[in-house]
Amino acid sequence: MEPVTYVLFGATGDLAKRKIYPALFNLFIDRKLPQAFSLIGLGRREHTDASFRAHVAQSLQQFSRRQAEDAAQVEQFLQAFQYCVFNIGHQEDYRKLLGMVEHREQQLQMSPNRLFYLSVGPEFFGTIAANIQESGLGSAAGWKRLVIEKPFGHDLQSARELNEKLSKAFAEDEIFRIDHYLGKPMVQRLEALQQTNPVIQALWNNRYIANVQITANETVGVEERAGYYDHVGAVRDMFQNHMLQLLMMVAIQLPHKSHSEQVREKKKRVMEALEPLQRQDVGTYVVRGQYGAGSIQGKQVDPYRSEPGISSDSMNDTFIAAKLEIDDYFWRGVPFYIRTGKRMHEKSTRIVVEFKEPLKHSLPPEEQHVLPNLLIVEMSPGESITLRMNTKDNDTGQFSPIHIDLHPNYGEQPEAYENLIHDALRGDSTFFAHWDEVELSWAWVQPILDAFRENEVPLHHYAAGSYGPVQSSQLLERDGFHWWFDKPEASSPANGQETDARSVQQSEAKEGEHYAYNINR
Ligand code: BG6
């Protein structure tokens, strides 16, 4: 791997502590860092190199998935770390930084390849990029890369403005936009699942697939992030980025051994083919929810509006479900249902592909309870890929589903940040969000943002610990489908009484086996 100077803005912040240092350390253990590697941490807080290294060492103890073999190993890792007190708005600090970077490069005889990692609020992205350019930090003979994290803007216009600022200092192929969902091992495996299995590949289209369901539910609430979350809601926090990225990763059709340019092009095509949503249709295809009081794993929790820092009349969305359609040759007529929410019944990130049942109607009535085939990709908390098929018990004549595991036990997996930082160091942008996708995603959600802002669609309250508002189930029921694996008992009455009372009745009316969920047997 080529030598790299890793310039980390926000080196004393939370993300660095929880994710970046542990990821770098695990890459170091796996010998996946460049031989010539230097990290310069920047922050407002006073630190010497020694106290900074102690801060990093502590974060490893607290957050690394693997602990050091001995003190010497951590010592060796930390040799690469230096610190510089830094004010993002001061141009002279960038010149001071340049001196430090050049000195280090000469000391270690490294080519001047520089990776600028912005672990700071998005409001600083533009200033930092401009100063990197003006100070000469970005004009050395080696390569330069910029790594940033969502949010990439607040809406379509602000995203465009931000991109314009960044692109004055960095070319598109130098910008690595992290969407940590793309770093999840199971998301990265989706591509291979399709490419290396002709069986799956042959079925991956509207001839055989009835619908696709993408769920990212969390049990946590707003936590200490009220100031941020109350302005963004589930639509900006999860839907515009993570959920639409998952949709793209499911829907792209890739040739074997595709490279990052092809992935970018195919994802862009999926987004371009997404049926645009008209503002007046948001109420029909999108469900907005907010959690009320309830209980999660037996513990009573407060409603969103009583959370610290949230106003008692907040109209912010903590849940969103939507129906989307891709108007292309492969997917025309296949609904994609997407939902994500906080304070839900369980933490679960999963994709369910439901196959059509062409034979069902040719079966005699007593045999028509045969269940559709499903491909279930679990991403969190467990990781698995399972194909559900049907079999027949010859004694009873009953059909019953069997589950086929399509994966070995992968053992402990690297964290998303390890994969992504490693890719950024190597210059592989396959699993990063490209500008075209980001812009098209914002364009697709813009009518939702407008309709939510003006309260043109209802805000449905759901009980904490449930599966969200009943309207989310109705989104599918209208089309003759239902969310797979929602357990009826989890639809406890919510504050919006009507909402959840109906949900319980509907759930109970369902065939029990539709909900029987035990794929991890
Ligand atoms: C982040 C959101 O991007 O993703 C958080 O800002 C959310 O609100 C988190 O909790 C979920 O990530 P994961 O990997 O736990 O599903």
C-alpha cells in the first residue's frame, strides 16, 4: 500500500474515539495499514503528542473489538500519531499544519499522499476544503483524498451548495463520502451473492420477485442527540442515505468482477429509474410516525416529546415507511417497501425478498396455504442469508417451510469503519456514496421533506416497543402483502389509541404462521 499521511480533523471528538481509532488499530493488527503511515490529529483541545496518544490508547481499551496483545503493540501503533492544536477558521493553522506534514514526510521519506478525514460537523466541510486548497496542503506531488461523513446537506439545495464548495478543492474521485451501511459486511456481500450464484441471478427480476422489504429498526430513542435529531428526523438521518443505499445495493445488476466505476454507474441508473414522488402523493406512499410512551424489553420509556431537549409539540418524524417503484426493465411492477424507526420492538436491519407464487392458484384449495419463497438477508444484530422454501410431509400431506442457510459461519467480522477506512486508504470507492447518488437521493426525498415541513401529511403516533404505526402495515396490505416477521404481540396499544388497537386486530387476524419467525433456530 502507498505511504499515507492521515490528517484527522476532530481528533478529540466522539466519532474518532468510538470508531476511527479502534478501526485503525484493528487494521494495524491485521497488517492492513501502509508500512509508511503517519497520523496527525487536529483539535481545539490542548494536547501534547504524549497525552494525545494516551487518549487514543484509552479509546482502544474502551471501544476496540480486539484488545492489544501487550503494551508494546499499542506503543508501536501509536508511534505514528502526532497532535496539533488547531482552529478550523484560522488560515495560519493550515500553514502550520503544512509545515508539520512536510516535516513528517521528509523524516519518514514518504511520498506526499494525504488523506484528510473530516470527523467534524458538516458546517465546517466547505471552510476546511477551501483552506486545504489555499494553504497548499492539497497541492503536493502525491495524491490527496477527502473523507467525509453524512449528513451531506440538509436538503437538495444545501447538498448541491456543499458539493459545489467541495468540488472547488477536490475532484469527485478524490471525495470519499462515508455511509457506514455500505461498510457493513453483509451489505458488501450482496453484490457477490448475486454475481456468483446463477440461481439467484436468474431470479433477480420482476418475473419472479413479488416485492422487496427493507427494514432498519432500532430500539434506541433520540438519546443525547436531540439538538441534531429534532431537525433531521428519520427521513434525513436514515432514509435519504442508508435506506436508499440499501435499495440501490439490492436493485443493481452487476457483471462479475465489477469495479467502482461500474457500481457507481449502475447505482445511478437505479436512482434515475426510481418513480418520482409528487408532493401531493406523499400521504399515499409515505407514512410518518413519532414514538409515544411504551415499553422496550420490559422497561417503560418516555414519549419522544418528553425526551430531554425535545419540545412538547415537536412534529419530527422518528419513523418513516415508504413504497417505492423502480421503473426499469428488471424491476417494473415490483414494490420496494422501506421502513426505519426508533424505539421499535427490536433492533433489526434486514432485507426480505418475497418471490411470486405462480403455482399457488393451480393447487387444490386445501393446499393453497403454501408460503411464498423468501430470501432473507439479516444484517443486524445477527448476520445471515437464508432462503425459505416449501416441503411436504408425506404422512400428513402438509406443506411446511424449510430454511436453507446460504452462508457459512463467518465468525467475528470487521466493523464497517475498518472496511471503509481500508478502502479509502487504498483508493477504492466502490462502497462509498458518490455525488450522483447523493444528489438523486435528495431529489427523490425533497417532496417528502416539503410535505413534512408543511405538515401536509399526518404524524402517526406509535407506542415505543411496537412495529410503528398501523398505517405502515396498510401500505403493504393495500397491495396484498404484509411486513414479514412482525410479531402480533408486539403491537401494543399506543397513545394514538385507534392506531394500535386496529393493528392488534389486524395482526391477530393474520395466519399465525406468517409471523412465525425463527430462522436462527
Ligand atoms: C446513524 C444514525 O447514521 O445510523 C443513527 O445517525 C442510527 O441515528 C445509526 O442510530 C444506526 O446505525 P446501525 O449501524 O446501528 O444500524
